[in-house]
Amino acid sequence: MQMFRRLWHKVLDYVFPKNCLGCEREGEYLCSSCFDKMEYLDRFSCFICNSGAFESGICPDCQDKTGIDQIIVATKYSDNLAGKLVEELKYSYLEDIADSLGTVLVNQIEKKGLRTTIENKTIVPVPLHKKRFAERGFNQSEIILKNLINRYSLKLRKDLLIRQKSTAQQAKLERAERFSNLKDAFSANDKNSIPKEIILFDDVLTTGATFTEAVSALKKSGVERVVCLTVCHG
Ligand SMILES: [Zn+2]
Ligand SMILES: [Zn+2]
């Protein structure tokens, strides 16, 4: 099986040569020199009002607008290779790209000294609605998390959060619409044990509407603390 898979990848590489999404050099989807140029967010300004620098990523004034306890962002979305990689991964299952994005997360966690915040925790990828999952065939968040799960001994719980509403695509909506579009989009599945603390992962953060709605569903079911983790902030 392993051999067949390797062979199949060789065929694919032959038919579709890989080009770096940064500099277009042939060979890999992301060459090491482009990867090294990736800029990490140095300080976490409030993700809602964009002010200041806060360890939690949320200023005290905005804290009552969201149940998120802490938010960790690796890099920015626009004018940045990470944004391009995330986009690419939405449409094609490319493990190389997912691995690179996983490494971006690990690098930021280490740079910021956040290992203890992540290690041994329960991680929940924001689910896609089953309709979108069926169209795409995979949840890009889950493949990004593979390395992270091994490295930090995370417990993956895909059963905890359910996307019950097939929402219009967020990218096409204005800020206020994004919040109403997602109202009650999630519910928590409390048939199994509920951990007190959760790391919630999504590939991109824009207004934070998705995270905020998902966190509120988790907290209703008894979760006490939720740290949101994301590759880039759009
Ligand atoms: Zn390159
Ligand atoms: Zn704020």
C-alpha cells in the first residue's frame, strides 16, 4: 500500500510538476527560502478592535463580546505566502502544503513560548458542514493539525462540535452578516465526556465570528476555557 502510494505520487509529480507558490521555482510547493521569509506576528493586537498588544489577543473592553479566552495567530493572511497556501489547500488535498502550515504553527508556538498552553490538551478542528465536507472530501484543518497533534501530544476530538447549519460562504459576506449567518451554526455533542479546556483550531481568522459561535456552543455544554489557534489573520 505504502509503495503504491509513493508510486502514485511519483506519477502525479510527473504529470503535474510542483512549483513553489512563492517564487515559482520547480520542485516543491514551497521552497525553503520562501518558507524562511514567512513573517510571524510579533504581537497579538486585539482581534476585535485591533488595538494594543495583549497576551490573550483580546483587549479587556472586547472581552465581553466573545467567549474566546485566548487567541493565538501565527501570521497574517494578506500579502503573505501563508494566505496563499491556505487558499490552495481549500481546493486540493496537498499534504506538503498542510505540513508547511503545521510547521508555521509550531514555529509560532515555540517563538511565543506557548508550548505549555498547547501541550497535552484536547484539540477540536472547526468542522465543515457535512454538505461542504462531501463536496471537498476533506477538512483542510484536520490535515494541517497532523504534525501538531504528534508533537504536543494532543487529543483530537472531532466528535465534540457539530456544524448543524449549512451556512452561506463567509468570504462573500460583510462583517455584520457574518455574525448573523453563523448564529446557532454550531452545537456541542455532549454524549461523550466534555473536557474543561479545549484548543479550537481553524485555518483562517477573519472577523472571529466562526470562533465566537463555536466557542459559545462549547461553553454551553460545560467547557470552561477555550484557546483559539489559527494559521493566519485575514
Ligand atoms: Zn520559493
Ligand atoms: Zn478590543
